Amino acid sequence: MSSDRLKLELFSDEDGTAELQVSVRAGAFSGESSAWFGMEQLRAFASALTAFPLGEEARRGIVGGTWAFQEPNKLEQVFVAISAYPINTRGGLGVRTRVATRTDRYERPESVNTAEVELKTTYSALARFLAQFALLLDCRAQEAVLLTDETT
């Protein structure tokens, strides 16, 4: 059995936001990071993952990090990005996860460490993950874990 996985943990705040901690492992590659998201943004992403077939919203995914001071609608640094998409006609899915270290804005951009991996999974494995993710969003679970599916 593969140890490839995506694990999410959520630490919510009273203002409707939450810190999403992400760890991912695929083969020899792994990484972890966190970013703040609005709870509604996370719920919208979870809803997009229920579509069959997965559509453009799931492919756009979620992206979190630090916002640029001069351009309030632009991310200056991405800490977490997760998206999902079909990879074949047999129900195989790819879940791409990117995590990056935080750096001070005065540091060199080259000091950022990143890991970006694609987990190959299926709709049935995604459904199991979504059940856990829903509990996580309702603060009734401590984590949600997406495992790869060997049938992809």
C-alpha cells in the first residue's frame, strides 16, 4: 500500500477564517505549509469537488498566501495551492498540491522552498476524503486525509 497522501488540518477563528495546515507526500517528495482562508472559500472548494465530472472550479482550486500591499487582489507569495482534475476516461483524478515555506518579503525569492506533487486517485477515494473534509469544516474532526487509489 502506498504512503502517498494529502492531509488537511483546520484551525478556525471566530471571524469566519481558518488556518489550513497542509501536508502532502507523493513518492520521494513531501512538504507542508499553511495558509489562511475564508470558511466560505473552503466550503465552495469542497462543493466543487463533489461534481461529476470535476469541473473548472475544482481545477482552479484554492490558493492561499500573503497578499500584495499595492495590489489587494494579488497574492504576493503562495503558501498553499490545491486543485483537482480528471486525468483519464476511467475515473482517474489528479490532485495537485503545492506547499511553500514562508519568507520575509525582504528575503531573496530563491530562499523559498517548495514541493509540488500530483496524487493520482479516484472519485470513490475523493468521496471518502470529502466526508472527512465536511466534518473538518464543521469542527467535528481533526483532519481529513486523501489517499491515492491504486486503480488509477
